[in-house]
Amino acid sequence: NSFVTRTNTCGELRSAHVGQKVTLYGWVQYQRQGLFLVLRDFQGLTQVIIPQDEAHSHLKELLSSAPLESVVRVTGTVCPRPLGQENPKMPTGDIEVKAETAEILNSCKKLPFEIKDFIKKSEALRMQYRYLDLRSPRLQSALRLRSRLVMSMRHYLCNLHGFVDVETPTLFKRTPGGAKEFLVPSREPGKFYSLPQSPQQFKQLLMVGGLDRYFQVARCYRDEGSRPDRQPEFTQIDIEMSFVDQAGIQRLIEGLLQHSWPEERGSILTPFPSMTYEEALAEYGTDKPDTRFGMKIVDISDVLRGSNVHFVQNALSYPRGSIRAICIPQGVHCTEHSLTFPQEIMEIIRRPDGSLKSLLTKFLGEKEKSGLIQALNMQQGDVVLLAAGEHKQV
């Protein structure tokens, strides 16, 4: 509470403060029958008792008539709540403040919506009155969390690892390649600036110029449709290092996230799981796999190599021919809903009795069947999708 005239915030008073004279500032959250009101700020709620005696009649009239969301200053003494009236759901629920003086700093007119989490309001209305929506605990928490996170990142990079935080220009010339850039007209006819999609060139110039460890909380702009991880305007942590290898970059990022991760979100274990590009394509078929679901692509070429099935042998005759399969846990429920697959994909179902059902299984011996079950860890009700042929097609 440095540099301000309040003594405490509305979320920090406890039983240890009983007897202290305090000055609080906040919004009026509730007001009950002229007996008490609840004052709210960014940190929490405090109950304020309105005196009922004749000597404080002007104070009672002032606080009782204050509209909700008015900005109020209250000075008073911290008292314990009467026995049985404590509120365990509020961090300040063991105390209340008996008002002695008060002032309405800004009286509130009727608002388009109440500042309460349980009040449903449309996204459009919230965006129209964003300054009111920002008062909500959810957005207050998000902005303060972001601030703490970025501050921790700056500390880790600058103070612990010798990085320099450099702010690069926002207006630049258009560069070929990459995402589409926003154009900004200049006062010189026919000439435009570009907003950088990423400070890539500046990073490289800084490396050439001798700043061997650079980072920036960088603003990026892309004149294209939004994606889940991209908006027209967004922020990224931009890092460039000289004289480093891939392993060094990975250790830096792991350490950065571990150091700055909020304690209330749990801990982060390092090193992070990693895989090569080749492993990702081989096991998931994409270079950005979602590893939460398992269902890896398994090479079962060796399991079926000894079979006499024509299309299997034909597939393995290619220079990079292979047979790959995906096991879908309890996939039998999917096939009940008429799930159809391309002709090149064959399905194998493991029945409740443990046997395999497929056009392929009648050509396989018991050794190949048990090998399939083992290689794909097939359980009852699982469905295996199988494809054979040249590596890239499969």
C-alpha cells in the first residue's frame, strides 16, 4: 500500500488486525437494509458496519443511499464479527470494520450489467463495456497473473542468464515470405509502412551487432484469419542466442517456464518429453501431435512378414513398403454408428471373447494373430485400422 492514502486493501484484513484503525477504498458490492455494506477492491471483500446511533445519522444516510458500484472511502476500526456470524467462505470473514467516517468519491449510475460472476451477460455486451468487465475477479486474476509471469521471465533471462531486453521497431518495410502483414499509410504519397509479423530480421541484426543474448516481449501482427494459437495481434516471447546448439535452447526454455510458472498451477517437471521430427511423423503422422490420446501408428511389418496374404507381400515388396496400424480403444462403439473408412484401410475388431473379426484374419495363423494382439496391445472391444503399401502413402 505504498504511496496511497489507504492503509489496507479489502482482501487483507484478518483477526490479527482487530482494534486497528484502517482506511479502505473500494466499490460498493452489497448494501443490506442500512445495517452494513460490503466493500470490494481488486484483492477481495470487507464487510463494513454502518453505525445506527443518532450521532452518526449523516454517515448512515450517506452509506445507505450509496448506489452499488459507487467508489467509496471508509475509515473505521476493525472488530471481530459476533459469535456465530463468521463467514468461512470469505478470507476476511472473521472481521468487520465499524465505520467512523466515509466519503462517496464517485456515485455510480445504473450499469448495463452487475459486476458479479453469477450474472450471465453476452460476450458482445461484455466487450462493449470492457472497462466494467475488467472489474470481474476472473479478468483481474488473468491480468495480474500475466504480469507476474512476464516479470518472472524477465528476471530469469536478464538477471540469471545475461540477456538484454531490446525493444524493436513496430513500423518497418514490407518483407517477402511468411504471414501477410498489415500496411500502414505514411504521409508520403504511395509509400507505406508494414507492421512486423515477428521481429525476425531485427533479432538477426542484433546478433550481428554483438548482442549475443537478446529477448523481447514482442508484439506481432498478422493480417490473416485467426487460428487457435494466432490472432491478428498477439504477443510472444522472442529469444535469440549466439553460440548455442539445439539442446542449449531447449534447456533454456525449460528453465524459463519452470522458473516463471505460477506456484498455484502446480509444478513443472524437466526435462520436457521430446521426440524427433521423424518419430513424430512415424508414430502420429503429423509434426505437431496431440500425445494425450495414445493411439500411435505402429509398424507391424515384422508381425505379418511371414504370412501368405497377397496384399501384405505386395506391400512389403516396395523399397520402403510397410504395414502400419492404429489401435482405437473401445473403437467397436464407433463402428456401431456406421463409421466408414477408405478402401485402403482395413479394420480388425477384437470381440468380447478375445477372438479377432476381420476379412484379414482368416488368412492369418495363430502366431500372427497373437503377434498382432501383443504388438498393438489390443483389448476386448478395441478396433485396429490397418494400411499397407509404400511408406509415404501408408
